[in-house]
Amino acid sequence: MAEDILRVEDLTKSFDGNTIMNNINFSVPRGELSAIIGPNGAGKTTLFNLITGYHLPDKGRILLEGRDIVGKHPYDIVRLGIARAFQRTNIFPRLSVLENMVATVISNRRGSLNMVTPVQKLKAVHERAYPVLESVQLAEAAERQSGTLPHGDQKRLDIAMALALEPKILMLDEPTAGISPEERWQTIDLVHELWQRLGITMIFIEHDMDIVFKISQKIRVLCYGSLLAEGTPAEISKNQKVIEAYLGEEV
Ligand SMILES: Nc1ncnc2c1ncn2[C@@H]1O[C@H](COP(=O)(O)OP(=O)(O)O)[C@@H](O)[C@H]1O
Ligand SMILES: [Mg+2]
């Protein structure tokens, strides 16, 4: 049996007295490609915020390779191996694509690089950024101002910025949100190929059920505070609770 890289135990979170997450439990085996699905407002992004240290849970543990990361700063969680791309991209629009990559690496390595960093070291960061940009088909856009790129390219830049942090777990919050149906598959094929090539664990939030059911090994369904179900695409598509609460007759 594969070792669990991530384990969420009794995770609970309220905002202003509203329980958004109520005793969520699940484990993610190392190397798994999985989806989180659920209605708008179900708490999917909140779950990512809790795992990546942006929010503190009211209760529960989040174990990364057996170690509880609750209470750790987001930077420390990145260094322990969890990186994310955001539902609304996290890029600096005025910086070039390459500068965004460099800024991400520098700002997430507190102390090791700063304003007086020797040029040699910066050069090394540049050199490492290029293959990552190539892997998301953005190497040719390296010098472009990132805010002028098409939305799909900006989403892929956000993914590249997360990948530049060399994570063990990559979390993607709606990697295809707001991009055209044609571009959507291009992005997803790329995500799938990156997963196969890098062998890392990936967890993505996605609304497009064709995508979810096509590429996921495991699907977890969040529904207003609870983990309604988890299973393979075949299991989830037959799950009566999920069909009633979320999928309808769609799948
Ligand atoms: N920082 C916050 N403060 C207050 N309420 C929040 C905050 N973040 C999320 N929420 C609320 O939590 C619920 C779940 O939001 P979210 O996790 O963004 O859902 P999803 O990503 O599944 O659409 C929503 O009702 C949202 O308004
Ligand atoms: Mg969300």
C-alpha cells in the first residue's frame, strides 16, 4: 500500500459562527492525482487555505508525511513541500514572466536570497526557471509582461510559479476557471502530463465534470461542511448521495 503523504484529521473551521468545515477526514496516498469537487461555497478553497497555512483551523490536524503542519506559516509549508496555484492567479502583472518566476523562488527562500544576492546565485535561479517555463509552454513568453498574456497563459504561469518551488504536493484551485473550452483541455493535458512526468502528488479543484472524471484517480466531494463521498470516478459516478446532492443526472 502506498504511503499517505497527506492526512487531514477532524478538520473544522468556522467563519463568523458559520461552520464551513465540519470534522473532515481523509488521506492522500503519495503520488495520487485527485480532484475536490462540490457546489460553489462548499468550502473547497477554504480547505486549500487550511492545508497551505493561510487559515488556521478551529480544530483538527493536517499531517504532511506524518508531521502536523497546523499553525505553520505558509512559507514554511511551502518549504516542507506543499505549493499551490490560485483560483484567481497570484502573478505580478507588471513583471515579466521570468521575473515572476524569480520573485517566487526568492520570496519563498527567506534568507537565502536578498537584495545583495550575488549575480551568480540569481543566474542560477534564472537557469532553473527556464525548464519549468518550458514545461508549461511559456519559455517563449519569458520576457513578456505577464499582465498582457491571455488568461490561459496566466493560469499556466501561476502553475509554473508553484512548480518552481519543487513541491511534493501541488494544489491547483480551478486551473481552468475562466478559460475557453479549447484552452481548458490544453491546460488539463499539460497538468496530467506534468503529473506523470514529475511523479508528484496533485490535488485540484475543478467544476468541469468531464475533466474531473477523465483524469482523476480519486474524487472527493465536499458538500457544505462535510466530505460527502470519496472514491474512484467509477464509484463516485454511481454514488446515490453524490448524484442527489451535486451531480444530478449529469454523469
Ligand atoms: N476569509 C473568509 N471569511 C469569511 N467567510 C469566508 C472566508 N473564506 C471563505 N468564506 C466563506 O466560506 C464558504 C466557503 O467558501 P469557499 O471555500 O471559497 O468555497 P468554494 O471554494 O467551495 O466555492 C463561503 O460561504 C464563503 O463565503
Ligand atoms: Mg473556490
